[in-house]
Amino acid sequence: MAKNETFKTNNEFSEGSDSRKEKSTVGSTTDNKTFISALKSENTKKKGETEFGALSKLSREKLIEQARKFSKQYFIGDGEKFRLKTYDTHASFDLEPEDKPLVKDALQLGVQALSALQDIMYAQDKWSLLVIFQAMDAAGKDGAIKHVMSGINPQGCQVSSFKAPSNEDLDHDYLWRCQKHLPERGRIGIFNRSYYEEVLVVRVHEKILESQKLDKKLITKDIWDERFKDIRNFEKYLHRNGTIVIKFFLNLSKEEQKKRFIERIDNPDKNWKFSATDVNERAYWDDYMNAYEDMIRNTSTEDSPWYVIPADNKSYARIAIASAIIHTLDQLDFEYPKVSSEKIEELKVIKAALLAE
Ligand code: ATP
Ligand code: MG
């Protein structure tokens, strides 16, 4: 695929390390432009109205189809040949200034589509969706979760954040603390970090392994491959039991992270978000990127894919995330539970009695 004109490649693993720079092979101008122009034609039909519920069935199907095409460029269903450097950290819709508001509309529409699909999922009470976010600090995990999930019925969605494990957590296997937070049927569970930290931060700082109360015999030279295998099996097990797992890596450039850290220092309202530890982790940038790449290579499957989302542009990333979730939910072929003909008769009788009051 030709290099996408609208993508400014900015995917060095570390500033100035030209050896790892390569032209992007991901993304297509057509996919991105069609997505926004489909929305534009809807928008001109109903000026100022971008409600998913207000769209005709055909328009909804078109939107879902666009979400599928748009998110497909970031989908990794088979990690075998995955190379992180071929994925951009920066992407944009390449819009004319007057079309800029369409980005906001696109996200709003995406959020409403998500909410409509989630409503059916909740009524059906069969499937659950686990959405995992992993990224370097300041990549925008919190903002993406907040915006993309903003239209969802809070009863149908639960967010769990995983920081360094507690003493109680360390008394168990590493999946234990995450298993406790898996979504119930009919719900979306969001993991802000997850068991994947066990092959990321723990791999970058191997000393952490020593605090995991594991016998020396269990810390083999193959420990990372063993963990990948355990995670793949775990996700397969979840899939077989009705929990769909999708994973997002928010792919941020080192340069953009620096910009966001400086912003957190300069803006008093953002000071609380700044931690000196985050800056220390920057020193291990290349190690983290290698760990991410190996993780994606080893844990991407058709059933539980990774999406590698360009994260330097926050609005773009959020639309890409919403699109991938819409596509995933749509694949489940949801429909509201059908009630029996006896039940319909019963409802008619009750309605007549209510009207006669
Ligand atoms: P934010 O910085 O936006 O508040 P965050 O997810 O970075 O969100 P922090 O409290 O800064 O939250 O960081 C959590 C830290 O916990 C991360 O550095 C992460 O690598 C670490 N962590 C998570 N899981 C594990 C684990 N299993 N073992 C060791 N460290 C972990
Ligand atoms: Mg942090």
C-alpha cells in the first residue's frame, strides 16, 4: 500500500534514532476521507443533526460499514509479521478548515452508535465485551475512555484501572486481580492497563519479578513466552464463554509525550497528572517499544485482536477507537430479545386495562 499522504510519519522509537525510521505502510487516504465524507453527506441532509437514532436504517448500516473500514487499518489479527515501526503515531483526516467541526460530529455519532449497540447487548444479556487499553504515559488512555464511553448507559459499563499490584494481589497468580473485574454478560468492561503489564513494565524492569513471590524454578528463561501463551489461552477461554476481548495500544511518539509532559508542568490544572516517575520511564523508551512489539506479535489473534492506534492526534485516536468497538459489537449480530406471541397478547391486555382506568 502506498504511503498515505495525510499521515505524517513520526514513528521513531527514540528521538533522532533514524535507524528505526521507516515509511508507513499503514492507512489509506481513501478510508479516512470516505469516513468523514459519508458523515458530511448525512450532515448536509439534516443540518446540525448528527444523531445515530435519527439516521435511516441504510445510513446506519453505511456508518457501521465505514467504521469497519476505518478501524481495519489498525487491526492486528495475526501478529506473526507485526513490526511496530510500520505503524504511524500521527494521523489526521486532512480536512479543509470549514470541515473541521465534522471531526467532533464523527465522534458524537460514533458514541451514539456505540450506545445503541450496547443497549441491545445489555437487553440480550449473553455477550460481554472486554476492552483493554495499554500505552505509555500521557498517551491519552484516560481521555479516550472518558470520551468514547461518554454516551454509554453507566449500568452497562465498568472501568477498572490496574496500578502496581498490592500485597494481596501478589499472594495470587497475576491474572487473579483482573479476573475479579471481568464484565458481566451484557456489559462492557474497560481495563485501563491490565495483565499485559506483566509482559511490559515487568519485562522492562525484570527486578519486579523478584517481588512476585515466585520460586526460582518458575522464573525460567522462557518466562515471557510462557506468559504470552497463558494470556492467549486465557483470552481464548473468555471468548469461548461469551466474553469478546479487544485490545488497544495507543501508539504515541516520544516527541509528543515530551510535549504533553511539558504541558502538564506548565498548566496548573494539569499539574496533578504529572509524576516524576513517568519521566524516568522515558529513559526506557526503546525497551518498552520492543516489549510492546513482542507482546503484539505474540498475543494478536483473530478473536482477540490488538488495534495499534496512532495516538499523537487525540480526536483521531478517539474516532478510531470508537470505530473499532462499533465494528466488534456489530459483528455479534445483536438484536433485541424477541418476546413470545403469548407475551405480546398479555401486553395488549395490560395496555387495554391501563387505558380503561
Ligand atoms: P495516569 O498516569 O494517567 O494517572 P496510570 O495508569 O499511568 O494513569 P499510575 O498510577 O501513574 O497510573 O501508574 C500505574 C503504574 O503501575 C504504571 O507505571 C504501571 O506500569 C504500573 N503497573 C501496573 N501493573 C503493574 C504490575 N503488574 N507490576 C508492576 N507495575 C505495574
Ligand atoms: Mg502514570
